[in-house]
Amino acid sequence: MADSDPVTDRPSSREPRPHDRPAAGSGDGPESFDAVVGAGGTAAAAAEGPPPRRGLGVLRETAIIVVSALVLSWLIKTFLVQAFYIPSGSMEDTLEIGDRVMVSRMVPDVFDVHRGDIVVFKDPGGWLPPYEPPERTPVGQAVTNVLTFVGLLPQETGDHLIKRVIGTPGDHVTCCDDQGRVSVNGEPIDEEPYIKPGSVPSQDPFDKTVPEGMLFVMGDNRQNSADSRYNEGKPGGGFVPMSNVVGSAFATVWPLGDATLLRNPGDVFAKVPEP
């Protein structure tokens, strides 16, 4: 131990003591005169600068969020899903007046139309009376148009119809057999799962072969539906061009108490042979 420094908590004569200060201007250590003055000068300059413009920043960020949401909503409405309002009772009891339904825009471009699907389509010509939109102020109508365009309001079906597909291209659709049923390609179908209770499949006989690129459609409320049966003298001969199909309805979303999925009744057409 003689050749070693003693263990002690007293500072050695070779160590700096707490009250020691570096010589002025020496620049030694972070607490030198120049370092302190430099840090203080930078802080003062920042404090004296113009305050950040938070109001404009928040406004800009809000505008970006709103515009992005509108663009996203428009893309969804255009390519994926669109809401429609049901204005008539032609699809009762499946759909009631005032219901809002969601329609897949991927039909028929991505997915095929099938017998039993509920489709929304543009009027082929003359199926609907002239449309009279609700009375609104010019501002109210402009707002409605914008919100409908981006998909935040359901499409008013002034020039659209919604019906069930009974015949696809090439199908031979007839009514009625000895039990009053509709037949597709010679196979009678039992429409009880969706036809309105108390309705008959058709009060008038028909015999149609669906042309290529066309659909034969009927409402579930058969005695209150101006469908393919009664538009023979109109453009398309009562058939719906596939190009007029906007999409396939897959859910009722309003009223909330009636929200439900609209499933294709595949069993109804399971035994129908191909044309």
C-alpha cells in the first residue's frame, strides 16, 4: 500500500475541485464562456422569432383530411359499393319503400349476374314515368348532388329500377304451368322464398327467350311490378341490357332494425338446366 494512493473521498491534489473554474477564454469544457454565450444567443434568437402559424396549419390538415375522405368515398362508390334508396313497393316484402340498400358495383364487370340476384339497373327506356325530384332550394340541390356524387348520400332511383333476375342470356322463360308456376328452360321454379305472400307468379302468361347480353327481370311483388312482362313495346323489348346493370344488391342497411343480407336464393334455380 505504500506505493499506492490512499483510498479517500478527499479530492486528490491532481484532480480539479468543484470551485475551480477554467481560465476565461480558454474554451475548455462545455461550460466555457464561449459555449454558454453561444447557447444563450441561439435560444434568444428563437424566442424572438415569429410564432408558429398553428391556425393555418390545422386548417390545411383538416382540408387534406376532408378532401381525402371525399375522394376515397367517390372511389368506393364508383368501383366497389353504392347505396340506393327504394322508392316503390315492387320488391315487397323483400324490400320496403324507404329502405336503403348497398349495391356491389363489381357486378357484372368482375362477377357474373346469376338467376335470383337482385339488380339495380338504369331504365332501358320508358319503364319509368318522368322523374320529378323533390323540391329543394338551389343550394340544397347542389349540396345533395355533391354528396350523392361522392357517395355520402344514397342515389335517388329516379332513373334506376331494382328487380330480381329470372332469366339470363339464352334462357327460355315461360308462365304458367298447370300449377301456375314460372318455368326456366322447361324447369318449374318454386318462388316461395322471395315472392310476396299472397302474390301469384304471374297473372298474365308469357313466353320469352332472353337475347344475348340481356336479362329478364321481375319484381317480388308480382301484382304491383311493371317489369319485363309489361315493357315488351319499349326499347330492348322488355329485356334489360347487361350494360345497364349498375350492380347487385347485397344488403339492406336502413332502417337499422331491418338491416339484413340479401342472399341469392340459389336453391330456387338449382335444377334449372343451362339453355
